[in-house]
Amino acid sequence: MSNKVNRAQQWRLFVNNFIGFTIIFVLLGVIVFVLFRNAMLTSTDQALRVERSSRLNGDMMAKKPIVQGKQPGKQAQTGKAIHPFMTTTLIFNDKGKIANHVQLGSRYDTLKNITLDKSQVGQLHTIQVGGRYNFRTLLVKVPKSNSDKLVAGKYLLIMENIDPQKAAMSNFTRVLLITMGIFWLLSILMSIWMSRLTMRPILKSWGRQTEFVGNAAHELRTPLTIIQNKLELLLTKPNDKIIDQAENIAIANSESQRLQKLTQDLLALARSDSNTLQTNFENTHVASFLQRTVEPYTEIAASQGKQLVLAPVADFRATLDQNLIHQLMNILIDNALKYSPKGSTITLSAKVVGRKWQLIVADQGIGVGEDERKRIFDRFYRVDSSRSRQTGGNGLGLSIAHWIVNLHHGNIAVKANYPQGSQFVTTLPLNPPVGLGGHHEKKA
């Protein structure tokens, strides 16, 4: 079921990404096409307007058609600039017939079917003549007062051939479509890659959440089952004295405490996932802080036939959340006590390393294998499940420790403690940046 949900979600992401890319490419193509087309016609339209101005101003150079083959930039002997574009002008008489057919020469046969539409005066249009020639046109009404008697009071249709521009537009359109097709295929590949890339952390988080829920349910079920069994056993013997059932009561109480500890750990991890914890960073005298934290555990270690030693700590200060670091030390020391044999020594030390400081908890216990060091901070992971069950471990303590270290922008690692045991080395910055949701206090 979860695989179907994941595939459906990935498919939705792919479709959304693909549609987004397609819209972007289509808009890009349309914008480029429109801008290119306008740029191609701008010079032609400008030529028509220049010719119109010449006609309306009675320019003698405009009395006859511009000769084909003139090159841009050349000037007539009179000193007036010849327009760089080939322009043809049709002069319509009062009956709407072409009056300058003699000047048009052989071109008249092609242009003779063009009719006069007086409503288009002053407007730019594109027309096709003879089924093959394309022109940009501008219709002009010349005042009767114009000094050029040949065109005074008549309608002039100024035409400019745009077949080269049309050919360029056709080639550009073909290239644009090919390019958009290539980019369309690339958008499919990009959409697939991005959907998988987007889904990767989601799938990882989903997998971890599923595993976490399954493990949590398993861990909660065990103590609840034991407590229920013991209570049911007690109900079958209502006449027994407490002393007679002391062992069953003690087991139920022990499992109840383990259940409470597990619930607290699960709550801490839930808070870590939701980033709702308010931190309180303080400038702390590390030596005295460690002394206060370790002191209660020395008696616990002695009662178990073990020794807990705090090595001399140099006088330095660090900014930290005392409650969280206290919890971190409790986890590491408790972990060391659980897996250390009687007669062994657990050593706790701290030192400054550059702009950071290290907290080291070293034991002489069973140690952690090279392969297990990579997973030891995973939730519910235990090096020895049967032994952890006996010692009351649930595999969450080191996960919480890892979260606390991350809150302080540090790192934690486990190393071998020669000749036997493990070292948990926590490296923290002396002045970490304040995390989201926390506040920073400076204390002397």
C-alpha cells in the first residue's frame, strides 16, 4: 500500500514539474517569436513612414520609384539620402485605378489586382500579391496643396517587399520549434529527475517514521504485556499477602518505570522532530558544571562495584544549554554504567580544542564494533538486544544524545578505548549560534 502511495506521489510531482517546465518553455518561445517578428518588421515599417513623409513633403526624389539594387548608405548627387530599402508606390486616381502603371513597368502585371480601400489610410498592413509576393503597405492620402502635382490629392499605397523577412521568420520558426521540442524532451527528463530527487528525502523520512512507529509499538507492547500478565496473576490470588507476591509486584513496578522512561524518550524525540523545544544557552563555567553533574553518579557507580572518575578540567567557559547537556551526560554515563563490568573504571574528561571543546566519556565495557558505530545513534538500535533488555535499554538514549549535540551545532562519535571499551567523544563549539526557537543568555 505504501509503495502505491509513494508511486502516486512521485507521479504527481512529475506531472507538476513537467507542466511547469512546459509552460516556461512555451512562454519563452512565444516571447522570443513575438520579439523577433516585431524586430524584423520594425525596419520595414520605418521605411514606409519615411517614404510617406517624403511624399507628403513633396520631395522630388519620391516622384519616381526607388531603383532596385541601391545599397544602404549611398546618396544621390543632390545630397539627399536614398532610402536603403526597395520601395514601390502605387498611385490611385479618382476612380481607384492605378495611375502610374507606366512607371511600374513589368511589375504592373503583378500589382494590377491591388484595390484601393480608403478606410485603411494611415494603417500598416501585410498583404500577399500573386500568391507568392509579400508586402508591407501603408496607405497615404496626399493633400491637394502638395507641391508634387503628380500625387497631389491622390491616394498613395506605399509598398515594401518583405519576402526576405518572411523567409527569415520561417527559418526562425522552424529552428524555434525544433529547439522547443528538444527542451520539451529535456523537461521530461528534468521532471523525472526532480520528482525522484524531491521524493528521496520524503521516502527516507516516511521509512524512518514507519520504522519508528513499528519499533515504538513493539517497545511499548513488551512492558505493557508484562504488567498486564502480573496484574492478572495477582487477581487470581486475592488472598495472598504482599510478601507472597513481592517478586511479581517488583517486576510490574520495574516494567512500569521502564515504560515511563520510554514514554519520556519518545516525547523528547517527538519534540526534536517538531523543532518546538525552547533552548536556553548560558555562558557556563564548565569545570564546576561537570562536577555538579557527575557527583550523583559516583555513588551509583560505587554501589555497582564500579568507579566513576572525573579527570581534572581546565578553567574555561562555554555557551551551552545546561539542562540539555546535563541530559546528554546522564545518557552517556548511564550507558557506560550499563555496559561496564564490575571493578571497571569509567572516566569522564573535558578539554578545549581550538574554538571547540570536547566531552569524553570512556568506559571499559563490551565495546562497539566498527560496523555498529555507524548505526549506534539510530533510533531503537541496540548493539546487543538481549543484553539491552536486561539492562533496561530501549535504544533511544543515544538518539536523544545525538539530537542534543546537533542542537549545539556539534558532533558526537564513538571510538575504541584501548585496551577495552568505548569512548564517546562529543565535540561542541565554545560559542554555538543560537538555534531557532531558542534564546541566548550571558551569565558571569
